[in-house]
Amino acid sequence: MIARMAELPLPQSPPRVATDRSGRAAPLPGAETASADRGRALLESHFDLIQDKLQHLGRRSGLPQHEADELRSWALFRLVEDDYRILTRWEGRSSFPTFLTVVLVNLMRDYRVHVWGKWRPSSVARRQGAEAVLLERLWVRDGLPLEEAIYQMRAEHGVTLSPSELERIAARLPRKMARRKVGEEELQHVAVDGQVESRLEDRERREDALRLQETLLPLLRSLPAEERLLLKLCYRDGASMAAISPLLGRSPRELYSLRDRCLKNLRRALAKAGLASEQVRPLLGWSLWDPEGGNVWE
């Protein structure tokens, strides 16, 4: 018995798997090289297709020629970096042209963020709905001519609004100044007085104040006369609730509740219009709501 046991093979310990510093299994020797070779082969064999798709993307997005050239250079660099990491993700589950289309569209979006910063729709577009947001993205962000943007919305995005309806939406969208790249020589002739940021902040405050006035005036005028008088006496004239109580024939407690209810409704309406409390708070001042020729308290 002992002799037979001695003849049995000893149990083998499992092979040790190399790991990296994070504890994950390290790639087998030569695996990275093989993956990079595969990615390089995909790039070389489909280079003309990649160029054609990038040219189509630039033309469809309305990029001028010099920006389309920059897009192609930037996208090719992204395809090559990290040993062709993006291209080696293709596993054959779809055709390579289909895979490539998805990759290049995503790279186009990344390129815009890289060059222009992350784009967010304006509050005006958000208030008008999904069609306005899409129109602003194509027309304002992507720089397409309005007719082309409207055509794409109807032909490629399933929008059923008529061209005239979309043109009316476009007329209400804010237009931002197009970015223009210049060299250092031209920048040397730009006068800077150290007040650029303060002027930008002042302009933003003026724009917020105008929006606040345009939104708040109709809201205040729509209030019942008693509530409008209460707000006027509280905030414009600075009267206390004890002084207002005999004028309106209500107890101070009732007046506090009425005032809080009015303010809550106003805050909700302003938030719905895209004016957050942090935008409104620095602008509060009752002179703002008494423009010439239109006293809100009348």
C-alpha cells in the first residue's frame, strides 16, 4: 500500500499568473505587440475609408476647410495613440465600416469639446422643447446654415415641424459670436486694460437683469391686488407687518403666510423660466420692476 501511494503523482500547484500593480492579470508576453500590430494593420488597410468618412463628417458639420483638416489630423492622432487602442476594440461583431462610423462620430464630438469646450443648450432653447435644443445644436453650435439645419432635422431626426415653424423658433434663439482662431501676432494688438473679466460679468448681469424684468413683470401684474400691495409695502416701501396689518385688515401672522406663499409661487415661476435663485438674488431691487412707462403697481 505504501509503495503504491509513493508511485502516485504529487498534486501540482496551480500556475502563477502574473499581475500588475493593481492586482489585475498582466497581459501575456507579446500580447500587447500583437494587439498593436492588429490595430496598425486595420489603420493601414482602411486608411482611405477613414479619410473619406472624416471628410464627410467635416462637410456635414459645416466646418471650414482649415478646421476640417485639423479634425482629420486630430482624429488620426487619437486612432494611433496608445498603440491603436481604439481600433483594437473592434471585435468583429459588426462590419468594420459600421464600427468606424460610430468611432469617428464620437471623436467628432470629443473634438468639439476639445476645441470649443462643452456645449450646453441655452435656457431659451430648453424652454421651447427638444426641437429648439436640436435646432440650436445644429445651427448655433455646429455652425450649419439655417436651411441646412432645418433640412437635417426633418430628414434625419424625424422632426415633423414645418420649415416656417422652425424658422420662428430660430428667431427666438440667442446667437453667440462665432469663435475665430488667430495667431499670437494679432493678439499682441488687442488692447487689454485688466478689466476684461469684470466687463464680461457686468454684461452677464445686465442680460440676467433684462430676462428677470421681462419674466417678473407679467408675474407681478397677474397677482391679486391685495398680494401686489403687500409685496409693494414690504419690499419697496420697507413697511413692517405690524404697520401693514391695519391697512389690509389682516393679522401679522396671516400677512407672513400670504407673503411666503406669494414668494414661493414667484420663485417656482422664475425657476421654470430658467432663472435660478443664485442668478436672481444679486439682482433684486424694486427699482428694477418700475421701468419707465410701465409701473407694475398701478
